[in-house]
Amino acid sequence: MHSFTQMALVNENFLKLPGNYLFSDIAKKVEKYKAEHPERRIIRLGIGDVTRPLPEAVIVAMHKAVDEMANKETFRGYGPEQGYDFLREAIIKHDFEPRGIMLRKSEVFVNDGAKSDTGNIGDILDINNRVGVTDPVYPVYIDSNVMVGRTGNMTDDKWNDITYFPCTAENNFIPEIPHERIDMIYLCYPNNPTGMTLSREELGKWVDYALANGSLILFDAAYEAYIRENDVPHSIYEIEGAKRCAIEFRSFSKTAGFTGLRCGYTIVPEEVKASTRNGVEVSLNQLWNRRQSTKFNGASYISQRAAEAIYTPDGKEQIAGNIKYYMDNAKIMRSGLQKAGYKVFGGINAPYLWVKAPDGLSSWDFFDMLLNNADIVGTPGTGFGPSGEGYLRLTAFGTREDCHEAIERINKL
Amino acid sequence: MHSFTQMALVNENFLKLPGNYLFSDIAKKVEKYKAEHPERRIIRLGIGDVTRPLPEAVIVAMHKAVDEMANKETFRGYGPEQGYDFLREAIIKHDFEPRGIMLRKSEVFVNDGAKSDTGNIGDILDINNRVGVTDPVYPVYIDSNVMVGRTGNMTDDKWNDITYFPCTAENNFIPEIPHERIDMIYLCYPNNPTGMTLSREELGKWVDYALANGSLILFDAAYEAYIRENDVPHSIYEIEGAKRCAIEFRSFSKTAGFTGLRCGYTIVPEEVKASTRNGVEVSLNQLWNRRQSTKFNGASYISQRAAEAIYTPDGKEQIAGNIKYYMDNAKIMRSGLQKAGYKVFGGINAPYLWVKAPDGLSSWDFFDMLLNNADIVGTPGTGFGPSGEGYLRLTAFGTREDCHEAIERINKL
């Protein structure tokens, strides 16, 4: 094929990706509105990032780690690509053992954030695997698969070779188990953007499906620290058999406010396997280890010490305080919106509220209505997939004062 | 093909990768030797990591950044995937403008280290591109291409679909310009592992070749801060036309001792293009931006502030002091080895020395000889590719005392 060209070839799959204009479209609308109404104070409830400062225990740990880097005796150069033992051990001891999940250190891969690993995990899997995602969905799952050619082309806002599991009020946001075989299933619970969860029983159905069909579940548990109810699993490994069919992604970003520090981790159990075309089973733990050793060089030592600190008694208490702050915001917004007559989902075990647009409005109509009449900015649900139409995502990451004022304004509509 | 299997499929390209046993084989030999000779003090000159603590300016900047994260007013959450403006601007102003290279901010992508980006850059390129590498070589360039199926299979320690450019004493480590078309050419100068460089004239030949053949040069300049001679280019963009054919990888790891902090950057000029199969030219800057926005979430804020600090007057002076320390080590080792009768390459513009094994010994024989007779550990050249046979890599990252003692021991051989 080089006879047709005199240049190196691009990966043409990238050219299939539509422009990602959601947040820039929102920004443009808000800017225009501000220019026309300079006297109004806009409240941003679309923000998907933490706003509370890092807890004291984390700050102390980072200062200490910085000082270590200043002395020859305690300086740290390259760390293990998989993460330092002190952090891997703390993760196992505090995030899994209390829930009865036993893990080996070799199954914990510390990384620079869940976005990287949910995007990169496809590296170790065949490009002909069939992908399934819930709809609405965190766009990285889809876009990273588009980039390697795993999705086919797009028709009517859907990729031909992706199976979508609609999650709407009609099915109480519980995705239906597919009737056909799917190889790679992305599940994110508690869910971004809907804020909804799966019970142990519902998640168990997916694990059973995966075991029966040789599927791999890519389970994103970035928001597990926000779970408040007892029947909601924090880890997919609480479900019998999940170690044989699931990889789990965890993040310190939302758990401990680390969005600027870049540290998370991925669990790849030694039991989880995929197969060659000839039917030979292969350990994904070994392949992922090889991938990380070759294309990653470990997370920052300072960030790893910061992460270790959240497992101390002080650290635990302090991050719990921040999470409570956000979840109290969620409660205020949820009950306020309900009292004002809105249908609200999520916000009980997750910092996201998924609000049904009233009167059959579209996502963007609802967005415009809140901006124009209440000076409130949300995120249109269509930005997360076709089944997001008719919804708006609000987040609990703002200030308490803004949450109260937003509800007051909405009550006056 | 799913009818043949009941499981998700692995990326079988990973199974082609031979085990990477170089450093574990070395470790085993050293452990065995230590057990047999507990009284001897081993000097490790194979180490590929910095050992000097971080300079004061960097430490001060990190403490300040940590304190910012403790306060609501100065807390930073997600940063731009491409890096903060303060760092991108400092990079352009201090690393490029003084050499007459003008860059746009949009051309600088801050990352978590050069290993990630040299490994990931292939994401945006077609898997049928022909790859060329110097031999010996930094293994990441090859292994990351094996993983996507760009290399074919291995015969006699070489991948069938990779073109190797041998670099040995016979050609003074100057790779020969290929006679056929190559799409993606990896060049690392100053070179790891040989420590050798290309002059402006020699690098110019590669740029001319790339422009004539529509090739893309992937230029790894991780060691540019070690350059001491005037005629050696620090950036490929010092060469006319390189912005149309080259992507450059830079690292703070060896420049400023950041191996534990994880921060580097990649330059993707807006002029550099590759093509679709139909001959449509595509901006690689846009594709890389999309790749990074989807599969990366920025480098740690603390690490980016640390990097910014190396461009202050104090920071510059302090990192220059560390580099001088290592390069004085290199000088001591180089002249000592030469006086002892060894043929030594590199070590003038790079922290690596590439020592020819005496008397026709193999790399491993030479390794064993130094370990058994002088208690010195190097790295066998064969670990970096077939043309590394008959050489040993020594690095200048040890202590001054060890360098002196190593030379004394070698003189007694």
C-alpha cells in the first residue's frame, strides 16, 4: 500500500472520531450569556472536578516526601512501574480485606489515574473483540476503542460494532443483560453520569453472564467512596466469581481529591484470562504487567506517598469529611429539586444527579432554561450518549452556599 | 472468528515478545556472586537512574505547590491534559528560543515521562508503517511496536518488519541512511546506550531523507542536557525542515533528576503531517492532542511546578551542578579506562560509556570478567540489540568515590 503514498500513514480510526464539542459548546453559551447579562451571578453545577482542598494528612505526607527527595540518603529515582509496595499493601489492606477480598500485591497496578488505564486497557486485547457499554457513558470507554478500530463506523450517533445498554428512567437505570455474546463490557458503578448504582444482585447477573460467555468486565469503581447504602457493592470482587472475569479501575481523584496529583490503581487478578484465536487461555495480569513495564514508568513518588496517607486514621477521617460535604450538597440539591417537582435520579451513592427535563424538553432546552431563567449551568445528558437525551447532569462538587442558592432560584421558576 | 472461542480474545502480538530478562539475569548473577564473596564491596556502574537529590529550587517549588493544594483558594484539580501554560511557556522560552527555535504553546505536550510518550506515539500511526531503529537501541521503541503488530515476527534476534541501522565502532556509531523507504524512524541522540551523538551535518542527512521520503522521525532527546560540544544539536528542530518531519521527546528525568517525579514533554509541530491511504495529509498535532485528551489526564501539578523551577536562575545553576557531577564522573571513567587500554565510546556528551570488550570477549564474558575480577557491575551491550554484542554499558550516575575506585580496580586487572 505504500505505493499509493509517499508519507508515513496515520491511524485513520482517529479520523472517525467526531469533534468533542460538549464542554466547549457549553462554555460558548455561558460566555455569550454572561456578556448579555453581566450583572447576574452564574452558579456552575456542571463541574466534574473536586473543589475541596487536600486533607491535612495528605499535605503532611507530601511535604515529607518532598524533603526525602532533597537528601541523597532518602532520594528516590525510578520506582517500580507497578507502584511502590507501601502503597500496594495499603490498598489491599484497607480497600479490599475489610470487604473479604483477598488480593496479591502482583494484582495491584498503581497508575497516574483511572482515565489512563481505562483508555489503555484495550492494548492487551484483540481489536476484533465485541464491545458493550451502558448508555449514557463516560466517553473514554468508547473513544479509546474507536482509536484502535474496534467500533466500526457511526450511524445515528451510535457505533455499529458497539452494543449499547440503554439506562433510562424506564428501566430504572438497570442495563439489560445482552442476548448476544459481548467480549468486553464496560460498567461504571456508581455511575458517571447518572449517579445510579447496581445492587449486589444486579451486578451478580453481569458476573454470571460474563462467566457463562467468557466475557471480560471492565469495572470502573472510581466513585465507590461515595456509596452510602449497604446493598451497593464497592468492588466487583464482592461478587462470587468476579476475579475470573473482571478488571477493576479505582481512582484517588474523587475519593481523596487527587485530580491534580494523578494517582489511581487497577486490579488485574491472576485468575482473569482471555484467549488466543486458537483457544489458548492467557493471563491478562501478565500482559498488563508487560504493557505497563514497557509504556509506563510508575506514578510520582510524591503522589504515591500522598495516596498512602489517606489510609491512616487521620487521612480516613479527613477524606470522609470531604466526601460528606459533597454528599450533603447532593442531598440538598436532590430534595430541593424533588420539592420543586423535578424527577431526580442518583445523588444517593454518587456525587452526580441526573435530572429529567420537565415537560418533554430536550437536554439542551433544559440547559438553556436553567441558564436563562436561573443562571445555573448543568451538563446536557446527550453529551454522554443517545440515552442521555432528556436529562441534565448536575454535580455535588460545588460549594454549600451555591447549592442552597441554586435550589432557591429553581423554586422561583 | 468468535465461533472458535468462548472467551474475549487477547492481543496476540504481546505473546511474540520474548521475556525481558536482562536486568533480572544481571541481578541473579550479582546475587550469586555476593553470596559466594560476602566480603567484597560491589560497585554498580550499570545503573541507569540518577542518584543526586533534587536541587533546592525544585524542592522549594514543590513545597509551595503542596501548600497551594491545602487551601481552597489555591487548590488545583484537573489541569489541562496538555500541561499548564506556565510550564509550556517556560519550556518554549528556555529550551527552544535561545536556539532560534520558535514554537507555539499548542505544540508542547507535557507528559508523565518520555517513556510513556515514546511508547504511546504509535497510537496515532497506521500499524502497517515500516519502522526503523538504530541498533543497539532503547527497547521501548521496539517493544511498543511489537505490541501493535507493526514488527512481524522475530528471526535471529531481529524482527522481520523492522529495519535496523547498526551502530558500531566500525561506522563510528553513525547509522547509515537507508536505501529503502521507512515510515517511522526512531533516533535517540545523545544515544542511550552508546553515549554517542550525531553532528548537525549527520542529523541533517536524516532530516533530508525524511523530507524526501515522507518519513516521520521520532527523535528522543532525553539526554540533551548532557551535551558539552558545540556541534551537537540539542533539538532536531535546529535542523532546517525538521518541523515538517519530526516529533521530539524531552525528559526532565535525566536533565533535572525527575525520574521519581514523572514529568517530561513532547513537541509535535503543527507542520508535521502523515497521510491517509488515499493521500490526504493529516496534522499529527491534532491527532496527538486527541489521543492525550482521551487517554491521559495531565501530569501532577506538583511535578509541573517542580519542572517550572528548573528554568529559574537558581534552578538552572543547580541542575547544571548535578549534570557536571555526572559528567565529571564520565570523564574520570573514560580517561581511566582508556589509560588501562580499553576502547571507550560515549561519555563526552552523555552520561553513558560504551566500552568495547577486550580480546574479542562477548558482552556477557566481559560482564563476568569485571564482576569476578573487579567486583564491578555493568550492563551487557547485547541487552540493547544484536549490534551491542561485544560491548558493555557503564553509566556515570554513581558516586565520585565509586568511579575512582572502579578505575583503580580496573587498573589492577
